[in-house]
Amino acid sequence: MVLAVDGSASVTYEEFGLIAGGMATALRDPAVAEGLTGRSILALLLWSGSGQQDIITPWTRIGTAADLAAFADGVDNMPRTVRAGTTAIGEALLASLTLLGHVPVAPKRSIVDVIGDGRSNDGIAPGPIRDRMAAAGITINGLCILHEEPDLLASYTKEVIGGPGAFAVTCRTYDDFTEAMRQKLTREVKGLIV
């Protein structure tokens, strides 16, 4: 599973901290932890505008509770290494696809979680990359933060999510992010997605 996180200019530094903390809290949730431990391999990708994608945490096998705790700690403390620019979701998907090409073990199922608060406005269009990934059996799920773009889910549905069992969840504000992330991960681990 690739966790692909928006670091564009629409995400303030305070909001970025809420994303990091919310993701870490959701990963530590007992039901999520039980579903991931011994069954998954995770990577963390930060993205922004064109040419602004950075692998924050490379592929990490979650074999034990300690592995997941260490990964969650890394998420909680992730640095903002990309320039806070535009929103290039197509390039984030392409970077995720490249990352999936280097996974150290053959997963039963591959998923990319695109987490963001805005529609793509830079770089290559996400739709064709999404279609390519879906045709390869990769699931792209989304978590849309609606505080600036109340209709963002429609954009994600049209251009971003795809593949087997794909879905998107929303939260109205960053204050609701942790619960939305927990719900999304809980739904994903029920299918033993890696």
C-alpha cells in the first residue's frame, strides 16, 4: 500500500501536521493494526506540483506490531520535503506506480491511497494514469478533504479513484481527518489489501 499525501500549497503547515498526526493515529487503531500486521507492506509518498514527489518512507514490511509502531512514528514525524506548490495528482499516481514496480515482494493486492484537499491543476492529467493502473489491477482509493472544495469527491470519482473495489471517503475539515482515515484503513484491511 502506498500512502500518497498532498503537500501542496493548499495544505498549510498546521493542516499538514493534522494529516501526519491523523494518519499515525489511524494506523495505531487496534482494528487497523491487527489487519495490517503480518499481512502488508507500506510506503509513504509526499507529493505536490509537477516534479515534486518524494518517498518519505520506502517499502516497509509490517511483520510485527513493532514494525507498524515504527512506521506510524515515521508518519507522525514526516518532514515536508516537497515545495508547497500546485497540485499534480497525475504525477503523484505515476510516482506511486513506479514505487509499486519496486515492491520487494509480490503483493496479493496493490493499493494507492491518494490523500488531498484539491483537484489536480498541474502536470499530467490523472485520468489516463488511473486507467493504466486500474488495468494492471491496482486499486486507487481516495480521501478527500472538502474544506476548500466541497465538490472534490466528484473530481476524485471522475479522475482519481479506480481499480478493483475502489472507493473514496471524505471529511469536511481537517478536524475530521483522523476518523475518516481510520474508517478508510479499516475498510481496506478487511480485504487484506497490501
